[in-house]
Amino acid sequence: MDDEILHVTNSKGEYFLGTFDIAVLVGLLAAAVYYILYHRRKNASEFSISESFTISSTSTDDVQEDSFITKMKSTGRNVIVFYGSQTGTAEEFAGRLVKEANRYGLKGMVADPEECDMEDLCKLSEIPNAIAIFCMATYGEGDPTDNAQTFYEWMQNSDVDLGGFRYSVFGLGNKTYEHYNSMGIYVDKRLEELGAKRIYELGLGDDDGNLEEDFIFWKEKFWPAVCNEFGLDSAGKDVSMRQYKVVNCDDVPKEKLFSGEVARLGSYAIQRPPYDAKNPFLSNILINRELNKGGNRSCMHIEFDIKDSRIRYESGDHVAVFPMNDPTMIDTIGKLLGANLDEAISLVSLDDDTHKKNPFPCPCTYRTALQYYLDISSIPYIHVLKEISDYATDPEEKMKLKLMTSNTPEGKALYHEWVHNQCRNIVQILQDLPSLKPPLDHLCELLPRLQARYYSISSSPKISPDRIHITAVLVKYTAPMGRTINGVATSWFAKNNPNNGNKHLVPIFVRKSQFRLPAQTQTPVIMIGPGTGFAPFRGFIQERKFQQVQGKEIGETILYFGCRHKAEDFIYEEELEDYIKSGTISKLHVAFSRDQKEKVYVTHLLRQNAEIGRAHV
């Protein structure tokens, strides 16, 4: 029958089907539809506890289905906190503001501007005592974060009337960059230009100093301003700050448990392009070799396999890597808290109206959460220590925690000295305060998400279309307290060496950049890249070499490079020598800072060659 359907034609060679054939096809189609729908309903009823924790587990309030205004009205919310976040800090701050709104009789929600129709901002005044808060990070050279790009473009082009709209902005930036906090400053100014009313002054957080301290200082004055605006009691109420409850999921089948996937359950088992931040590609490490020739420091050249992945990149782009925490640290947490790390659990939101049902992909085991989803290596925020302080049973330890999480000068000094300056992470704090034993589910609720690490791509797709190269320094140093501090991602890389015969799969995705070579190949270029800052320029030089081989005219290419010792950490030395011989690099200026009595840095060479530099500008 199937062969006849596929091959029977009329006298003109055109395919046709008889009435009986069509009836058979319709019957088969109806049976298939019935089977799919019935099977889906059956699976949903059998495994409803796990399927409800898939995609929604990592998304914030999903506002694509309905307007955020409609959602706020239907759920009785009057505070909305938008965030522009690249590393997760702004999103984490947004969540804390929503939690604290409850103390003042307000009800809030966190929203991603990328998933909202921001034209609806003008309707916020329809909700009594409503306010919008913007936690906006600045990325790169004054750019909006990826999820705030569309919002930024809308603000530039919109002439919407925001009369009656109340707002406040907290910006996250770093003073070492030229365009410090430009996104927060722009949003604050532009909203005012559109007629909105600023409830409290712009807050500026500096990541080069103490970002959380700046945030705490700002919000402690922000909330009284909100209360004054709406006639609320500024003292606030003591309410439970827990946002999630723990549900045991030991009866959930293993295949229904998350095992490190970022968003979609089973996405690592069955890979489907396109690949992005919520659907990374599992890449095999093909090469991991040491670049340094001596000394006690390590710099790795790593190559990721992207063949058949459909991933495309350009020189100057970044590759993001999702790392995993050190298993020994995870075991230590389990022992200190007396927890069964292999217990399957789900943290479920206590707010029935929110679409962020879980703080990380659930259900999963505690071990999976600590290994793939939670940041256990960074210095914990003050609010984390404050919320777990009551679990300390020793009076002196509890008093110490209470003091260092207070807003007094003595408390701030103690936190800086004992936590920040000593680089204590949550594991070390639990070790040093043995009576502090918070429930593991509460700790998992409080810890921030483990973020992807971004690396400049140090290759060109013209030369390596099926591979992405990175150049990474192993982060390893001794803290003042004598403990060794290891970088999460680079320590993981150091253990994942293909030379040991094993296959090492790493979740990655490519983030596009505006950092590019000039479009005209004959344009002169000066590249300044000390140490691993050379990484993107390696890709640019490969690109110019490719253009040169093609017979194109390439402009003068001048490279400034710096390291400590020529004999130890002059990375890619042989490559650079070959590029000089071939004429791809016109001039190479290298500063070896420790090879002579007087230290010499790249900045010294730039001053010496200032006239040459001006001639090319």
C-alpha cells in the first residue's frame, strides 16, 4: 500500500491518491494524534511533580503570555523590579527588593525587560501605590546587558508619556571602566525626560569597591522614601523571608531529575541547536596545553570542538563556559550540615502566583544543586549571613554573625576583615563557625546561582572554523588566612586534560561582541594586549594572516605585549615570531617587567613610541 501511494502517477506523471488511500491516511493521522495526546496526558498525571519544574525553573516571571500590567492587577502586586543582568548580580538584587517589599505591605514581582512589552509602563499608574524599580548593570564599554538591549533601544526611540509613573533606579558598574554605570545613569535620566516621577535618587554600585555595601546603603534610604510617598509605616514588619519550601522527590524517576542542564530537562542527553545561554552545547576539549615555560604560574591554551554544532563565531567574540564546583567542597558541606546530598528535592515557591517556581532547575539532588547551580566559592553576601545567623547555637558565634551583618560601623568593619579581606566562602564560614548549621534547603535558597564564565576567543574562524580557542590563566592564590583559593572554572579546566585519554565535555555558547577588526584590510591597527589580554588579538592576527595569504593588502599591524619573564610566560612566542617573519605583524613591542632591575611595563613602551601612535590615530 505505501509503495503504491508513493509511486502511482497519472498519464501526465503527476502523483495522485485514491479515495481509499486518503481514508487510510486520515485514519492513521487521527490514531497518531489520539496516541500523542493520550500519552502526554498520561505522562503528565504520572510525573506532574517533575514536569512542572522544567523550563520555568530558570526563568523569571514569564510575561510573554500576558502583559505585566495585567498580571500585576490580577495578582494584587504593586511593585515590579526590572533587571538588566549579565552575571546574575542585578537579578539577585531585584529578587531581594521583591522580598523586602513584603515588610512594608507591598507585593512585588521580578521581570526581565526582554520578555516584557515596555510600552505598558505608561499603564502602571493605573495600579494604586505602584512603583517600578530598575536594577541595571552596565556591560563592556558602557553597553546594556544582553537582556536589556531591546529595552535600551526602546527608550532611545520612544516618546511615550510616563506622567504618573513612579520609579527608582539602582545601577551596577565598575569605576575602573571609562563609562561607569552608564546604563543606570541613562535609564534614570531618560525616564525623567519621559515624564516619570523619581521616588528616590539614583543609586550607583561600584564592583571595584563593595557592590553589595553600596546596594544596602541605597535601599535603606530607598524604602523610607517609598513609604513616605505612599503613606506607609517605614518601620516595616517582621515577616518570614523564606520564598521557597522544600519538597522531597525521592520517588521521582531518575530520568526526570535535572543533572546539570541549564533549562531544558534532558538537553544534554539530546542536543538540539541553536545553542545559547539556556541551551549550551556540550563541547569536547580537544587540546589543553600549558603555555608557560617555567615559574609557578599556569596559563592554558584550550581548544573546544564545535564541529557539526552549527555554532558560528567571529574573531573578537566571547565564549561562555558553564563550570562545576569542586566535589570536595560539596562533600564538606554535606558533612558539616549532616545532610544526605543524594536526596532528591525541589524548592517550590511559596507564592502561588509567580512563574518562577524554583530558584534553580528542579527536581534534582542536593549534590547536583551544589555542583552545577549554586555559587559556593564566592564571598557570601551580607544578607545570606544575616538570614542564617539564627541557626548558630553558640552565643559568641551568633553574636559575631549578628554584628557583622548589622549596619553599624563596627559590623561593617568586622565583615570586611573577617569575610571579605580573608576571602572566606560559605564552606569556610561553616567550618570556622561549627555551631552554625542551617538547613541545607534554606542555604540552597539563599546562595546565588553559579554563573557562566566568559572568555575572549583567541582564534579566527577563517583558520579554525570547527574549533574555538581560549587562553586562560589558572586562578590560584593564598588568602591572608593561609587557605588556598582556587578559581572555579580554571581549576576545573586544569583537571580536564584530554592527554589523560578521557573525554571531557564542557557546556558552552558564543556571545557576540562589537570588538572587530576594521572592515578595510589596509587600515593600520595597534593592538595592546599584556598577558592573556592578548587573547582576542591572536584571533585578529590569524585573520590578517588569512587575508594576507589571499593576496589582500593588509595595513600595518603593531602589537604591544607584556609579561613577567621572557623565559617563563612569553605565551605564543613561536607563533609571534612566525608572524613577524611573514610580515603579518609589522612591529612587536614586548615588555618583560621582571627581567631587569627596573620594572618595565607596556605603558612605558607606549610612552616611548607616543609619536608613532599619534601618527596612526
